[in-house]
Amino acid sequence: MKRNPKDLDAAHGKMTRRALFLGGLQLAFAGGLAARMRYLQVDQADEFRLLAEENRINIRLLPPARGQIFDRNGLIVAQNSPSYRITVVPEDAGDVEAVIAKLSSLVPLDPEDLERARTEMRRSPPFLPITLADQIGWEDISKVAVNAPALPGVTPEVGLTRVYPQLDDFAHVVGYVGPVSDYDLSKMEDPEPVLMIPRFQIGKVGFEARREDVLRGKAGAKRVEVNATGRVMRELDRREGISGADMQLTIDAELQNYVQARLGRESAAAVVIDCEDGDIRAICSSPSFDPNLFVRGISVADYRMLTEDKYRPLSNKTVQGTYPPGSTFKMITALAALENGVIGPEETVWCPGYLKVAGRRFHCWKRAGHGHVDLNTSLKRSCDVYYYDVAIKTGIDKISEMANMFGLGIKHELPMSAVAQGITPTKEWKASSYGKDWLIGDTANSSIGQGYMLASPLQLAVMTARIATGRSVTPRLLKSLDGVEQPSGAGEPLAVSGNSLRMVRRGMHSVSNDRRGTAYRSRIIGDGIQMAGKTGTSQVRNITAAERAAGVIRNEDLPWERRDHALFVCFAPYDKPKYAVAVVVEHGGGGSKAAAPVARDVLLQALYNGTPPLEAYPNADRSRIKAQQERLERERVKRPLGSRSSRA
Amino acid sequence: MSYLEYHAKSTPTGLRKILHLNWGLTLLLITVASVGFLMLYSVAGGSFSPWVEPQVKRFALGLAAMFVVAMIPIWFWRNISVVAYLGSLALLVAVELFGTVGMGAQRWIDIGFMRLQPSEVTKIALVMLLAAYYDWLPPEKTSRPLWVLLPVALILLPTALVLKQPDLGTSILLMAAGGGVMFLAGVHWAYFVAVIAAGVGLVSTVFQSRGTDWQLLKDYQFRRIDTFLDPSQDPLGAGYHITQSKIALGSGGWSGRGFMQGTQSRLNFLPEKHTDFIFTTLAEEFGFIGGVTLLVIYMLIILFCIASAIAAKDRFSSLVIMGIAITFFLFFAVNMSMVMGLAPVVGVPLPMVSYGGSAMLVLLGAFGIVQSAHIHRPRQSPR
């Protein structure tokens, strides 16, 4: 196309003007950008710098190490050991299921855990780690570490977890810890932030729960620099937490282990208490369970097995279970009668086999009757009629008062779960609980520890210790806290005359040392270690007049849950009481047969601080006892007592 | 339209051309690219991999390409512009058919040694074609409606193809650059007023339609606009990029946290920290001073180009230089506005600094044309 040079010049001039105009616009725009930059970077710099710090710095809590628990000899009962777990960050893993499949070919993964992890994954943002397996072995963790490149997003992590090396021996005493649950949090008003750490363990039951305050410790914190996905880049600083306080129990783990083994598979409870200072040397409820199961998170099948067992392994029968004390209560009735001058120690009561009270016959366990019975005989042969008689003369309120003095119907403050108060009925109590008047028959029933009367094995042991010493011995479970010795439970002398106590103790001595005593077969041979005790057989059913007429059905012929409870309380040595023991065997039948031998064995074990010599047993029993000792020794060795080597 | 118009004899020949390169411009480009290397090194946590090394290689390749393009006489580039335009259209169609989907949009063609983004080529080809068009068109016809409609169609054709990828940023850039060239060529200002008025009208109509039964945009599109207008509404969602970018920028302060000390960008709070948002790293580590320095260097490049365009008495050269300058300006202006929260996040890289192959290669090629126009500028009046 032909063009006019003049036009071209004009066009070039126009272009130059417009180019300059555009250039000006661009400069103005650049100026605007600079102004904006100034606004953001100079005027608002402080605000943005603050926001940047918030972005970057994250405060992470450092879980404190939980206080450890030892027995009185420094044997470890609850400790913290490193636990390895495998976590996965779904975001980093990509195809999570493929990673899980690869992982499960390396280490065994529990399907229940996996199901839990999958639910968690659906709920939480993809950058948060999810635990796939907890408490796995070092070998498995190293397998994961070696194969790390093939497992994107998977991290082996180390933390502390609670371990109970004594297994079921201390399950009911120490209890167990478990991960904080939503339910736990809902119960707390202002939960500590440390509780929000995933899988942080707190005491759930028993000592662990009751002394959570000192066992937990204080959380530390670290400031870390994180990137946008929350991944920790480096640590800026850290303040270590304060570990929980270490605890020493009064319990002798060796004795505890023996007692637990001796109780075997019976549904039973045994308490050994030091008469001098109230230290609980052993406190066992049988059957027991492995608390480590709960730390890991118990499987549904295991849990069902524990809850459906009719022997109730989860219940702590020593402090939680209350039983009619039966004849073991007779010492209290006797003391109340003696102290109130109702009867002298030498005075007798005629026992024809029953006592008519308010038109109703109250039977003695021995239908033929005991004839003339004084205090000593009444204890030795456990005559019921004697007690019906003196109790009615004394009155229930005075008996209950005496019972309270000896620790029955009193809640002993022990750091264990669900410590029961028991019941020592009074007229007022019946009126307020049942709205009914106290009947004279109720007094008769109460006098032999039946009726409304209820006591826990712990209370019975305390009662026996108080009878043995005449002091208000108070049970003590915690020996020292963080190295500080706790106050002794020796107690003050009781307001009971020494003479009455002596008479009752003599009666108890006859029970196990007189040829006609109910526990003669369970006597201890040897000077200076003789045992004084009292049998008890408490009914859990009413024997109707018709049944009594037809002949009382023998325990062996009844279904287990309707048989009598067998009880035995004792102390030794008789002249210088050291240990008091209470044994309750649920539905065990007669106290002399089912409970006394156990209590005797336990007492001997405690007195000899180990296996007693056979000479301590009656001649006729020695071969049988030897076999029993060998069997128990085998059973105890079978228990993987890792503790034996880990003395602190 | 003959070679004689350029008084070819007065232009330098052979190796002497090198002496006539616009060395100032070259130096500025190298400076900007070096800033890019520095920032990529920092963003990678003090490492040459994974970004600095390939970037340096590409820059060397681009620089070589710029020299080769500069050596070739400007009239060759004018004559080839129609072919370039058609070629780029063909590439755009090809990317539509065989392209690789990246970041939710179809933008790349894999051509063996690198991934080519045809829309980058299109920007320059369009500017070349328009410059050649106005070089060919007698100036007095410039503002006639028919002769205005033709370039508008030439602009809209590739714009539509790019928009379909979808790449809103590039299509806006194409329209703006094309419009810029038309403005410089002397199209009557009334056309521009009309187009801008129509645009404003359209936008306000769209907003008017919100919530009515003739709503013109989808709800999520409106929400995206809301987020742009007020990012704090949704700080972890769509507003995240803008908020984090402003935090990084603002925390830089007057003189910055120092090289390699930027916490925000290096800790991955910033999205696309090595590409579209690299300016935030610079601003965080070197502060206001660093940011303004880069802005000044960019503006110097623009001023060099304007001076060069005015000095070139030949119409094609002037227009093509200005067109390239506008494209370059739009690149960094849009990118910086976006990073500073002044424009929506549209995915425009910071020219010569952001990590990325085709944009840098194409820009250096374009500057080759600027250099060629500079070298081959008429030394005397062509009369």
C-alpha cells in the first residue's frame, strides 16, 4: 500500500504521544504498587509480623512422666516404659489403604485397632497423625523404620506407657490407667490442657485414680516452628515437665503374690494388716485380672469375659464387697456386753439349741445345744444362743457403738476405689432407712453378725487388729509419697478395759488352740507364734421353719451362689500380736473349713516372711501342706514376675 | 513496503551488530533474572536444586535465543508475524486436543525437552501481528470501523481459545496487550471509552443480577469474588493464599528479615512460593526496600523500551516494542497486585523471576525482537 510520508510522521507523532501517555499510566500504576507495598510493609508491619509469629510458632505440651509405684521393699509395681506406636498422616500417605495393607504385611495389625483408626480418619483433618498400632515391640518398630521409604506418611513414634509388671497381683489395689475419654473430660470442670494430648493416660480405677493429683505431674511445653501443614521444622525452646511423685505402698509384693496365689480361683478376699502400725501388708481380691489389658485398651471379648464371670473379677472384694460378718462379729457383741456389765466373763448362759425371742425361736447352729456356756466357750465353740441372750440384755445401740469403735461401719480412708462403709445397724438407722421400728429379733440377728450387719474384709481385718492391740489401729496403704514417710496408723488406745479385751483374746486363742475350738484344725504349732482367731459362716439365705424341720440342706448340695460365705479373722502371735488377717471366701461354706486354713497359711507366710517351715503345722497335715506349698511355689514361679529382677 | 524503507545499508551488519545491542536493557534483564535465582535459592532452603539449576539453564538458553533473534533483521520478524500468529493459533488448538492437564487447566504441550505453553507464544505473536497490521494499514484508515473490527477479531480469536483452557489471567493479558497496541497505533480514543464503558456496564449488570432469577454467574463464582474483596471472610479456604501472602509481605517490614530468613515462605505457608508468589519471599526477606528496588528495575526496562520505541522511526518496530513492553508490564503489574491483595489470584507469574520455562523463554525471545528493532533501526529518515 502506498503511503504518504507526511501521514507516517503524523502517525509516529501520535504514537509517541500515546506511548508517553501509556508510560505515564504505567509509572502511576507502579507508584500505586509501591504505595501499597509501603502500606503493607511499613505502616502495618507490626500487625503482620505478629500474625506471622502466630502462624509459625506452635506450643506443644510435653506429657509428664507419671509417678512410679513401689511396694514396701522397693519392688516396682507400676512403672513407665517406652512404648512404640505407629502413626500415619493420611495426607502424606496418599492411598491410606494401600499403605495399611503394606504395613500389615510387615507387622501384625489388630483389626479392632484398624477399625478405630479408620473412624478417626474420617473425623479428623488429613494432616493429623492417626495411631494405627499401639504398644508394639521394638522389632516391629525397627521393621517399620527400615521400610520407611515404602510407607509414605507412616511414622514410628516413641512415648511412655504404664506397665504393671506384677500383673494381676495389684490390679485391685493400684488399679490401672487408660487414655482420657470424652466421658472423663465431661466430668471435669476445667480439664488441664495436658489431658488433650491424644492417648494421654490417666488413672481410671484404684490407687491410680485416687492419687491422680500427685501421680500425674505437671506438663512441660516446647515451642516449635511448624510449617503450614503443621509439620514440626525445629524446636525453639523447651521447658521440661515435672514428673509425678513416686509412691511407696505398705504392701509387701512377695506376700501379696503369695496370698493371691493361695486364694487361687476362689471368689475370695484376704487382708493382712500390721497390728503395730496399721500397714496393709497384703490386700487381695480373687479372682483378679491383668491391668495391662486395660492400659492397651481391652478387647471386647476380654472385657466380656471379665464382666460375665460370676466370680466378678473386676470387683474389689476387699474394700468394696460387704458381707454379713457372721460369727466373726461375736467379739464385738461380747465386748459390748462385758463393757456394759451385762455379763461377767465367768457367768454362763444355758444353750438348749435355741432361744425364744418374742415368740420366735432363734436357733443355735448346733441343734443339740451347747449346754452351760461361758464367754470362753461361747467364742471357742461359737455358740449363738449365748450372744442372742447377752445382746438382748445389752441393746443394739451399744453393740453398734462398740462395732464403730473397732472400725466396723466406718469408712476407712484408703486411696482405693469404692471403699465401702458397711452397716452397723442402730434403732435410728432402721427407722430412717426402712421407716420401721427396731425389733428385738433384729438384735438377736445382729449379735451374731447377721441381719442388717455388713462389713468389708478390710474392716474385719482392722477390727481384729484393734482387738489384738487394744489400739485404734488405722489402715495405711501409702507408706511414703515422693520420699516423705506418711503418718503411721498405730493409733491411740481404745476406751475399752484391758481385762475385757484379754478375755475376748483368750476366747479367740481357744478357737484355734483348744481341741474343741472351731478352728483347731487350722492351729499353728510353735511357741510364740500361736494364732488366735474366729470362724464365721454367714448365711446368704433364710432357712425356713419347714426346711429346719426337714433338716437343713447341706452347703455342698446347694448351688454355689446360695452357699454360705466362709469367714475367718485371726492374729498372731497371740502374746505379741504382729499381724491380723481377715479372709472371706464367698459362698465357701463353713468358715472353719474354707477360710481358716487360708488365713492360717497367709499368717504363717507373713510371720516367716516367706515359706514357713512344716513344723509350724499340725503333724497330721504336714505332708498335705508340703504338697500344697510345692504346688503354690510352682504356680508363683510360672507368673512372669519381671519384678523379681527389677528391684528399684 | 520494501526493505529499502529501512535504509538497510545504514544498519550495522555481521558481528558489528553485537556492539549495537541495547546493552542497558540486556543488563537489566540479567539483573532481574539474578534476583529470581537468589529467591529460588532461598525458597529451596539454601539449595540450587530443585529450582535454581534448571532456571539458570533456561535463562542461558533464553539469553542465547535473545541474541539470535536480535541478530535477525527486524523486517524478517515483521514478515513472519502472520505465520507466527497462525502457528500460535494452531498450537492453541493443539493444546485443546492433546494438551496435558495441569492445575485443573489444559495448558501444556509436551515437546520432549520442555513443556510448551502455547498461550505464552500467542501473547508475542498477537503483538507482532497487530504491529505488522498497523504498519501495513495506511494511518488515515486506522480509526475506520471496519479496520478497527479486523484487529478486534484478531485479538478475540486467541483470547477465546485461551479462555477455554481455562486461563483467565492470560486472556485478560491478551486483550489488554492487544488493546494497548491498537491504542498506540492511533485508534480513536472514543472506541476505548466505549469499550471500557461497556465493560463497566457489564460488570455492574452481573452484580445486579446476583440473587435474582436471571443471575449471570454461578454462586461459587460470586463467592470467589467476595473472597477476593474480603479475604478475611474465609482465611483457611479460598482467601488463604491472599491472607498468607499479605502476612508474609507485611511481616517483611522496612528492610526485611534478611536473606534466607523468611519464615513464612520457607515454611510453606505460602502457596506456589516458587512460582506465582515468589514476590512475597523477596518482600519478606528484603522488605520494602527490596520490593521497591525490583519494581524500579522493572520500570527501567519499560522506560528503555518506550525510549527505544520512540527512537525507532519505523512503525512496526515502535509498535512491536511497545506491545512487548505492555505485555511485560502487565505481567509484573498483575502479579504484584495479586500478591498484594489488589487483584484476584489469576495465576500470572512474576516475569523473569518466577520459576518456569516457557514464560521466560518467550519473554527473552520477545526482548530479542526488541533488540533486533533497536539494532536495525533506521539511522536516517526513510525519505
